[in-house]
Amino acid sequence: MADSSGKQAKVLVMDSNPVRARELSHRLRFLNYDPVVAGDGDPIDTSASESGIALVLGDAKDAKLRELFHQVALRQPHLPVLVVNAAQGAEQFDEDLKNRPHWTLDAPIRRSQLTQLLRRAQRYDGTERRQRITGSSRPIRQVRKQIEQVADFDTNVLITGESGTGKELVARTIHDLSDRADKPFVPINCGAIPAELLESELFGHEKGAFTGAVSTRTGRFELAEGGTLFLDEIGDMSLDMQVKLLRVLQEKCFERVGSNETRHTNVRIIAATHRNLTEAAQQGEFREDLYYRLSVFPIAMPPLYKRASDLPQLLNELLIQHQGENAGKLRIGQEALEALTSYAWPGNIRELSNLVERLAILYPSGEIGLADLPAKYRDAANQRPVTAAESQQAQPTTTTLTGVSLKLHLQEIETDLIAKAMAEADGVVAGAARLLNMRRTTLVEKLAKYKLS
């Protein structure tokens, strides 16, 4: 791979494992890069680090090699580093890696991933484009991993998930991490535009093409040329428009409304929907061929109740966004946080953002307590699981009144309510949990406790 001057781009290789160092060198030459190898503490051309595009770090058990890495790190603080995930001794470089771009290179090394990361390193301009997806829960870590995997490819992506989960943010993050980042990101909500106008919005129209077309209009495909077109709520698109979109995806060309001129397009398509497109296709409401064309790489965005452990991070980020210059003056108290964690969040992150904005207006500074939350969030605190100590303390001294066990009576009421909620939600636990205003995990425990299917 050539650099801006037309020469082969240099890649530094530091590995105490000579077998892997040779393998890396062979792969880099095959990919048309110029490998500069330092192994077993061998000296390295000092100018190589200044002209290299990246450094591949393998095993660094040798003290001389570790010292060499520190020297290169000091000379080139912005040089991207590819860290082989099976490397031994790499953890000693955590401090050096902390403030520089570094990405994991899986072992055994795959050509596709190596190519992808080297391309990312070569276009690195000193400012790393970072993930914007907040959270460290397992579901969100999986989403971040999928974003990293697909960002550098032109593959079509289908993002699914409930309304308000942040599907557009995922699409923007994919675009920002891709090599199309310097080109436009153009979103369009397919469900918010009438079917008869959507064709004009997507492909544009010529003057006089229809009544009211008083001037030529450029469509979203042309506006997104070279970049990314985000088709939000694709599941609400009419069948007629689905046919026309499918043709564009297959042929990479289209015509404006009222024109016979074929225009070629180079855009990446990312689509999103809250609907189950598999079921919609089975019911004839969505074209199956279009579904398979769009869902080459599906990403499922988890609802907020499945990532409740991310709430503290999300709250902090939203408080900073909504408070502006007053950021840091408002805090969420522990009781309020526990109540918010117990809430089912049917509106997901959008609902959370609206709540934080409201709180930031009502309470510019100080600590938000349980009493400061709206009633429905306060009530969620009462649905948290009861600890064994609390349960024991709550037991009355006399458990029987006129021959009736209060505990059994309450259990019968609880069992009946759960059964009715499950029936009303068609057996969907998450839906029943929302009806009962309790956490899904709590309901799962109660279903198991009472042996309810």
C-alpha cells in the first residue's frame, strides 16, 4: 500500500516471537506494505518510526524490545498501534497506549482484519474517531464490537430495536469510523414522509415532473454521494417504494422523478426499524428480497431495561449535555438512581433524555432525591426485589388471622396478577414486566418461584 508520496507505506513490527514476526512481514509484503522488523531486541532504523503509518506489537518479553517501544512511543506519540491479543508482556505498555490510538489484532492473524486496521491507521490524521455509544454492559459491548467489525466495509447494515434505543447514533458511529467519514451522512425517516412524496425525497425530481414541482430538487441519494444514507424506519416504506429501492441497491443507479437520465450512485446504506421484518416479510408487508439485501450485517440495539447497569454513565452524559455551562452542579442521589434502575423504560434512552432535561430545568444544582422524581419513577422503587433481611423484618408476629395465612393470601394475589399480565402480553416477559411496573429480571424470578410458564 503506497503512502501519499507513492512509496510503500512502512509498518513497524515489534515481536519477540520470531515465527510470528516473519509471518507478519510476509503478510505485510503481500499487502504491498514495507515491514520494518525489530525482534529479540535487534536495533531498528530510527527514521522508520517517523515515516511509518503503524506499529504492530506482539510479544514483548525482551527488555531491550520494551525499551525500544518506549523510545518509539516518545518520538511518535500519535503513531497507531496494533496489539496482537495473544501477545505476552503487552500489558506493561498500558500507560504508553492510554493516550494513543490502539486496536486489537486477533491471533491467529486474519488478512481481512489486518487490512482493515492498516487502512484505518493510514487515514488516521492525529484525531481518533471514537465510539459514541455509552455503556459497559455486555449487550452494549457486543454492539460496539459489531460496529468496529463492520465500519470499514461498505456492507449494508440493518439496525433493529425498540423506538428510542439509539439506532441513529449507531448509524452515525459506523459512518464516523468508516473511510466515508469525510463525506455526508444523510438521514431520512421513511415512516414520516407520505408514500407519494418519498420517491421524490430519495431520488429527487425535475421541474414540472408533477403538480407543485416548481423547481428541480436534489434527492437524498445525490446528497449522500460518497457517504452514507441512513434509512430510518425502513419497515414503514410502501411496497411500491421497496421495489424501486431494491433496484437501486442492485443496479447502483436511479432516475429522478420526471427524468430519463440514469444517475449512478456510490452510497453506503444503513437501515433501521423497530418492526420485526422477518414477520413482516412472512405476512407480505415487506419484500423478502429487500430484507436480505439490507440485513447483510444485522445489529440489534438492546432496550434500556436490558442494560440497566449503564444508567449511571448515561445519566452523567445526559446531565452534561443538558446542563451546558452548569455541568457538574446537578447530581442524581442513590435512592433516585435505584428507582430509575428499577423502572422498565418503555421509551428507552429517549425517555431517559427527556427526564434528565426536565430535571435539569427544575433543579439547576444540588442532588436529585427520590422525592424529586415524577410519580411513575418513584413508584418503580417499590417494585425492587425485597432482600431476605427485609422480608424477615416484615413478617408479622402472628401470621394467621381467623385461620387465613396473610403470606399465602398475598402470594395468591401476586400470582394472579402475574398470570393476567403474562396473558395480556401474549407471554412476552418484557411486556408483562412493563404492565406490572417491575424489572424484567424480577418478574423472571417470580415466574420461576411460582412455577408459572
